Amino acid sequence: MHRGGRRSGRLFDHGELRYVVLALIAEQPRHGYEIIKEIEDRVAGTYTPSPGGIYPTLTLLEELGHATVTEDVGKKRYAITEEGTAFLEGNRPATDAAMARMDAFAAEAGRGPDPQVVRAMENLKLAMRLRMGRGSLSEEQARTVAAALDAAALAVEQS
């Protein structure tokens, strides 16, 4: 199983990307690259759709009459059509499920260790490596270091 309890390593099931792309252009007209970045932002950087998935989806939406394309400084900008809006509404449960999955991916990304804690752990490891690299500890130094580490471990455990 992967993130979110899904068996495949993919965020979207077959056909769901179409709903997400359509929902995003329903919010506002977008270029393909803007759609890629928006999806990446909504999942807190845990997934970036490939252009090989986005651009064919946009072409399909255009061919189905669900999206229109306008040229904008040499780039294609996609907007939803009335037919696309009707399609999106007719598939609201699937669209909502795909959008909710993106929210869940973003929430899970936020469950990682606090950056402050990671930094402090790395500082401690570096301090230990530097100190141990200077040579053996005397018996008193070993007791001092062990006491400091034990105190830190106790403080973390009790937090």
C-alpha cells in the first residue's frame, strides 16, 4: 500500500485526472503548465503530474467539447465550456473524490517531522561526530556527554 491507502503509486485512478483538470479550468482559465503547478501545490509537492499526462488530457477535453483553447502569447490557455460544466456536474462525486484525495495527500505531507526538530537532531549528530573525531573521551568527559544525552532523551520522552 502507498500513501492514502492506495495500492498503485498513482494519485489518480484511470480517468480521474480529467475531472481534476476540468475542475481547475472551471476555477479559472489556465495554461497546461499552470495546471501542473496547481496540482503540485495542492498536494504540497508530493506529486507532480507529467506533461505527458496533462497535455493529452487537455487535448481530449477540447476534442470532447468540454474545454476551449485560446492563444495567449504563444501559449494555449484552456477554459471550460458549458458542456464541460455539465459534464463536471454530472460527475461531481468522482470529481470531489479526486479533489479530496489531493487534500489528503497534502495533509499527510504535513505530518512529517517538524523542521525545527529535524534541524536539532542533525545538530546533535554533527556535534557528536565532531567531538568524537577529536579523539577519545576521558572518563569525566564521557560521563558529561552521557548525562547530557540522557537528559535530552528524558526531556524528549516527557514532551
